[in-house]
Amino acid sequence: MEFNSQIHLQYTGYYFVALILNYFILFLITKIWIKLSKKDDSFVILKYVFNFFIFSLGSFWSFYLVSIIQISPAAQQALILSIIIGLISTTISSGPLSSTLMFWLPLTVGSFCAIYVSGHLDNLAFVVSLSGYTSLVFFTMVFLNRKMLERSVNEINLAQTGETIRILLRDFEENASDWLWETNAMGEIKHVSPRFAEVARQPQSAIQGDLLAFMAGADHTLRRVYPAEGDVFEPLRRRMIARKPFRDMVMPVNMGGERRWWSMTGKPIEDSAGRFIGYRGVGSDVTAMHRSRERIAYLARHDSLTDLANRTEFNNALGLLMSEGAEPNAALLCLDLDQFKAVNDSYGHGLGDSVLRAVAHRIRGAIRDRDVAARLGGDEFSILLPSDDEFEATAIADRVIDRVSRPYKFDGVIVEIGVSIGIAMAPRDGKTPETLYRNADLALYRAKDAGRGTWRLFDPAMDRQLQDRRGLQRDIKSALREDQLFVEFQPVVALSTRSIVGLEALVRWEHPDRGIIPPGEFIEIAERSGLIGAITAFVLAESAALAAQLPGFMAIAVNLSPLHLREAWLVDQVSEIIQQAGVAPERIEFEVTETAVLETEGRTIDNLHRLRALGCRIAIDDFGTGYSSLATLSRFPFDRLKIDRSFINDLEHNAADAPIVKAMIDLSQTMGLRVTAEGVETERQAAILTLYQCNDIQGFLYSPPVRKAQVLQLFESGRTVTGLGVGCVETVSMVRQATRARRVEQPMPQHSSFE
């Protein structure tokens, strides 16, 4: 028995030495393990080695304690069992789960072996208690190990997130256009980033004190320069006092004496006890964006070329002024530049824009600060005066005309233009913006008719004339639909034979309410309303139909409007009408004024050549009243030249007209043109023209314009040698007197193509 005890005691010593050696090896392995990286392959191998020695440690503890319990008395066995149970409990927090299992497993097995050796295995309560405790240790070990693992992972993630946030914040403060700011509970700046100092244009050490005071400037420059804005920081101050968050609050700041705009976002911060400790937020310099918005808003209200108010802004100002009180006091000046189109055509739109800018500058210099000037578009300007003083309005109009009419010099080019102004006064000439605009425009129209470069006040009679013209414009469409238009024909007589050799078609309008309306009162309106083409087609159709019933040598002349002459479809329209009438094209002669040929575009030349190629004849009407007559005659394919009536009227009494008429006739005959003198009313005029060898004459001496039926009756009776004969003398006299009376009441256009 003593021998067995000595053997057990010897083994116990061996186990104790093994334990000490195992602890030393584990210590070395731990030091090496700490130095290795997890990505190193040796780390994994060392982990398995460490777990092996942990298992060995648990095993040696089991062997050691079991050996001791075998040689110990019953009183000491309970103490040894307690030590075993204490060792088992250390596995709860001894490290990774794989390592704790390597230590827990041999200790648990050793504890049951110790119970067996001690002779308590038959004690069911003791065995159950030990089994429950070891199981509890196992599950607690697994649970705590999992929680420790989760905590470690969270700490690692939190550390990584914190590092990422620090990197981002550092990058944000160094490179972003925005910056971070922070204040204490008193509103004083705490944290100043390099970006904040850069935007503030001050060193970081100089940025301190109250945030709002710093933004306003230490010397309150912002409030001194912009006193009308009051305390611009009041909205932000109220929110900070109330400790409320704010976002994107844009406000002006003073940085180095320059006004800039900052956008501030912030929220209140609290400590762990819930006490307010200040504000933290982000600021950004939005000066460029704010100025862009201001510029966009400015351009929405101003003309981009001249910087004057545009039409929208001007209308708003006029509407606001007209809405003040029942009797608004205002003067509206409508301006239109004279000869500006010639500047654009001659020098191009680039120089034209320069002229418009210069004109706007001069207009601004001619008005007062309270007046509003605007460019409505093109070369149209307007001025609004908040006064109904007529003398004041006309004085400003004189000043504007004087300044705008002075020469302009651009890169050595001298440009001269003028300006015409129409003036309407409120409330006298209108109590609404629309009425005032219309009346000022009428006054402008009158100023242009007066010779340009002047001003005119609105006259109520002008409104009546406008309404009359608009009424005629509406009625012209009805006249075409309801056959109110008719054609009269005036004979053209050959001087050598005193016989009729042709007719000129003249359109007339028999208005149901106004009676006969002469062409001078409605042709221009028809041109402006786009109806002249339909009227010309009607006259041509009537003329071609009459020509088909007359002898083959008889030609009929039809006037062509300058606007109609430039239409691309003109020749096709003429060809179709002539074919439908069944007459030869050479029996139709088209009369165009010299001025019309000069003022129209290049398509006019093409249409004249195409009409000539079709077989029609071309006559130049009202010769001598235009410009560059020789150039005109040599350039276009004319067959006939018609001397204007203004040279024939005083042919008997004005010695200056006779040489001019003779020169025209000689020139025409030299160029192979047939000559017709218009407006012949006396035998003396006819005798002089015969002496000058004029070919044909046309006028009241032989016949006024007559209806189609009278022309047919004339040819059927054979009285074509002396026109309508002696029986028409009284009629001619009456027509002549009526015509002269009408000219006195309302002069007809000097160069009308429809007589």
C-alpha cells in the first residue's frame, strides 16, 4: 500500500513538472502568436499548436488532480474536487472557443474520473450536480464567447467606421467647397477648419468670438453699407436663440470688405446629460450661384443688348402706374429709329447692335432717374414719365431727339440716324395701358408721316382715322366675296391718228354704305392686309375677259403692286388667267412704277423677265418720280414708258417742264420704247406733245375711266377715233371737277400704282 502511494506520489511530481513546462511553452507560443499577422501562414499553424498545448494543459491538470485524490484522505478529497470544479469554471472566459473547449474537455473528463477514484460515483445527487454544472459552464462558455466575438467585431467595425469618418472629414475640410463650423452654448466659434479660414480670408487664430458678429464684420460694415436691409441675421439669430435646427439659410456676409453670400446649415448639440452645449453645422459660399440668380432675374426684366427695361418690365411699370388712383398721371413716349434699317443693310447687324447700345445710353442720359426707359424690340423704344405735364413730356422728347440724332462713330465709320416719337398722356388719352399704347403708337405714325425726326402728341382725330382704316380693312374681304369691286377702263389714244390703241384697267370699290371708294383709299390697306394679290387677279381676269371681246390689236394695261410683283407664284397665276380667257399674252400689258422696281428684292427682276418671256408687255409707270431713271431703263425689259401726270399738268404754263418732257420722249425713242403721257386734259397739252413726237396720250381730254359696257358700246358703234365724242365733254368736265375737289379734301398718294 505504501509502495502504491509512493508510485502515485512520484507520478504526481511528474505531472506537476509537466504542468510547469506546459505553462512555459504556452507563454512562449503566446508571445510568438502576438507578433504574427493573421495573414501569415505560420499564424494558422501556431493556432493549432497552441490549442494542442491547451489540451495538454487540461489533461495534465486532470492527471495531476486524479493522482493527488487517490492518495489523499477523504477530508482532502472534497478540497481537490473543489479545485477541479474551479478549474472548469475558468474556461468560461479563458479565450477563443476552440481553445476553451480544448481546456474544458479534459478537465470535465478528469472531474468524473476523480469522482470515480474518490468513490463518490454512486452518489447520484453529486454526479447530477457535477453534470449540470459542467453543462452550464459549457453553454455559458459558448454564449459568452459568441458575445465576446460579436463585441470584438463591432469594435473593429466601429474603429474602421470612425477611421473612415475621420478620413472623410479631413478630406472634406481640406478639399471641399463647404466647411464645418461649431459654436459653444454662447454662440462663440469653437472649431475653425482650414477651409473655413480660407473662405473667411483670415488666419485661423483670428476667427473667434460670436459667429453672427464675425459674419457681419467686426466694424458692422455690412449694416453700414446696406442699411436698407436692416439686420439680415435676425432670422438666424431667432432660430439659434430658440435652439432649433436650420437648413440652407442664405444670407449676406462681409468678408474683407466684400459682400458675399453664405448658406448655413446647423443643428443644436447636447452632452450626455441632455444639456445644450452649442451648435454644429456646415457652411458653404454660394456667392457665385447667388449672383447668377440675380443676373438671371435681372435679364428676365431687362434687355440683354441695351440693359434697358424689356417689354415685360416696362408693361409692369406702366400697369402699376396706371393702377394708382382713379385718374393716373403718366406720359408714354413711343420711339422708333429713322434710317436704322439702312444701317443694318449697309454695315451689318454687328454695327447695328452697337448703334442700339449707343442709342440706349443716350436715352438714359436724356431722362430723369424716376423715368423708365425700355427697348421693346428691334429699333423700338419707349419712355414712361410719372407725370401728365405735357410741357415736361415734349421737353424730354426734344432732348431725346437732339441727342439720338447726333452722329455716331464706330471704328472710323460715321453713322447718322434719327428718331420719331409719339406721345400719349394719361388720363387724357387713355386710362388703361392698352389704350395709352395704341394712342402713342398712332401719334408715332403721325410723326413719321410728318417727315420723321420729330414728335407728335396724340390727336383724337387720329383715332377716328384709324378706326376708319380698320373698318375698310375688314370690309375689303367682304368686297371680294360680295362682288363690290369693279373695273373701269381708260382709253389710251394715239396722237398721230387720234384713235384708241389701248386701255388701262383701274379698280374701283362700290361700298354699300360709303359709295364709290377710289383706289388711293384702299389699295395701301389691301397691300398691308395681304389681299392685293386677290384684287390684282380680279382686275386681270376682268381685263382679259374684255380683251377677248375687243379687236386683236387692242391691248389692256394692268397695274402690278410692288408687293405682288415679288411673289414667286405671280407668273403662274397670270399664265392661268390669260389661258382661261383665251387671249394672246401680248395683249396684256403690266405697269410697274419705277420706285417699286428699285425698292423690291431680286425676285422682281426674275418675274419681269418671266412675264416678258410669257409674251406680256411691260410698262414703267410714273416715270420721272423715282431715282436712277437711266439705270432703271437700261436694266429692265420695258416696252413702254409712261410720263407721270405731274409733268403734264403745267406743261402749258411752266417753261421748266417742257424741256424735261421732251428729253424723256427723245430718250425713250432712242431706247426703242413707246411713250405715253398721262393726265392730258387740254388740246394745248396734246399739241405740245404732238410737237415733241409723243406716241400716245391718256387723260380726260378724250375720256375718263368708263365701265366695261361703255367700252363695248364704243367699239360696236365704231366711235374709236375721237374717243367718246363731243357728247362726253360735260361728263368729262364733271369728273374733272369732282376729282379736283377730292384731291383738295384728301390728297391721293403721289405714286399710287392704281389710279
